[in-house]
Amino acid sequence: MPSRRFTCVLLVALAGVTAGTGGQNPAATPERSGNPAANNTGDIELVERVLAARRDFQLSLERLRNYYLAAGDLERAHYAEEELKQFHRIIKNPYRLELDVPPADLKAAINVPDANELYRRAMSYKDKGWGTDYIDNQRRAELLLQQIISNYPQCHMIDDAAYQLGDLYESKAYHQYRRAALYFERCFQWNLNTESDARLRAARLYDKYLQERSRAIELYRDVITHEKDPKRIAEAEKRLTELSAKKY
């Protein structure tokens, strides 16, 4: 069981994580959105400034903590550590998914042992704990999964990391359904042969939470075309029938 203490050893180790954790992903591409306001790019510069401010704030606190530790000032080091804990507990809304989610053309290909170890560590935290400990563990898992994609974008674990991020963002710890749907899409876009139910998970989100029925229909059809699991296919066929009936 992971430690209850949200150690700054982990936070410092993940200082380079940007995508999905308050940083900017310059390679990301625009995504369709059912919200007309979200398709207006007038806020791009403002969002970029927020993301940069988050990153600078985190790095400044980490440097301050390290300074106090080196100076033997444990009291002030503890202050910085506590502030870092609170910073990481705050849900960071992405605002613009094109600045948050890497592009669809990445390919899960290369076996990278370091990425495998990050994934193992992430899964040791994900869905573990109760109360505040549960929230802390989900943040730990998020940081580690995002680090896989940011640091090893061609490794064979990126589709699994995307799936687990989709699951995290859909969960009660986040309720970020659009972000979750897009990461589920990235899972099967980065690995067309994934055995996960990412297509179906994305379809459900567009269907039931985001009210983007046309995209949901596309994905339900993809489930029927690409999946082998009879239960997934049956669910997709059933829902397609229901959606078609509502048109008349």
C-alpha cells in the first residue's frame, strides 16, 4: 500500500511533467468540441499564461524547499512541502484540450523499461486509498501517467497510459468527461489493435455526458467494426438502435 504521506520526493521527481498537469503540450492539435465557445481561439494566450504560471509556481516552490533543506532549515522546508501538497491536490482544468492532450498521430511502438517502471508505479497508486489519501493517490497516478506520455511519446505504453488517464479523468476524483473521452480516443488511435474497451468508453461519454450524439454514433460503429468482444458489440448495436429510433 502506498505511503499516506504525499512526499515531495515524488513531486520533485516529476517537475518536468507538463502535459495534462498544468503545462503546455506544443505538439497538440485542435479537437472538435460540441461547445461553440470552446472553438473560439481568443483565449489561447490567456490559457498559455495560466499554464506557464502553474509550472513556474510549482518549480519555484520546489526550488525553495530544496534551498531550505540544503540550509538545514527544516521548518521552512516543511512550509514549502505543505504548499506543494495543496497545489497538487487542486484539480487543474485544462481549459484548452489542444494545449493538454498530445496529437493523434503518436504510435505505441518501442519497449522502454523506464516507461514500464513509471506505469507500474502509477498503477500502485491508482484507485487506492480512502478520503484524502485516495485523492492524493489519484494525483500521484496522474503525474506518473502523464510523465510516460511526455517523456517517452513513442514507447509501447502510451496507449495504456492514455486509457488509464481517461479512466482517472472520468472518475469521481475529476469528473472531467471531455478530457476523459479524448484520452480514451488517443488509446485506440495510438494503438489500433488495443484490447481495451477505449472506443466504447469514449462513445458512452460523448453519448451520455457530453451530449454529442453524432460523435457517439461514429464510435459505436467503430466498436462494431473493430471489436471482437461480443458484449461490447452488443452494447454498441443496442445503443445505435436506440439513437436511431429517437430521430423519428
